[in-house]
Amino acid sequence: MSTIPASFRAFRIHNDTEGYRSGIDDISLDDLAEGDITIRVGWSGINYKDALAATGKGKILKRYPMAGGIDVAGTVVESSCERFQPGDEVLANGSGLSEVRDGGYS
């Protein structure tokens, strides 16, 4: 079964005392918002909404910092949801990703 390393790289978007900025950060699972499922990312695409969020041109994100990416495909590592079990391959698009939930850019 796939595991998540103690630290990993993610494309994070910030809006704080240093201003609006985005880039690659080294983070851990503790840096991500709580959720029901942890996915080891295999793929994530980029689209217009992601570009708007990353540049600050659109008011997409509802909280900061956040990992961008409105879609993700990968393997479930951990789940508190009965529908998904570790080892399941999943695809998610929208669902608040890169808006209110950390997205697939990690």
C-alpha cells in the first residue's frame, strides 16, 4: 500500500502579512486542512480556475494557505469514510478542491 512521506512538496497559495503569493513549499499532512480521506496524488491537471487562484486574479480560495489544484487522481491512503478504503483508486474534480479544501498539487 502507498504511504505519504513525512514531508512532501506542494504548490501552496498564501495571502498573509507578506501579501499574495504562490509557490512550491515543503509541507506535511499536518499542514493540510482536516478531511475524511487522504489521497496519495498520482495526477493533477491545470486549468483556468487554477491559474486564477494561483495568480490572485480571481477570488477563488476561501481560506489560506491552501494547496491548489481543482482535480486529483490517486490512491486512498487513509479514510474515515465507509465508501472509500485504503488502496482504492479515486478521481475527484471540483468538490471544493482549491477553494475550501486543499487540492491536488502536492
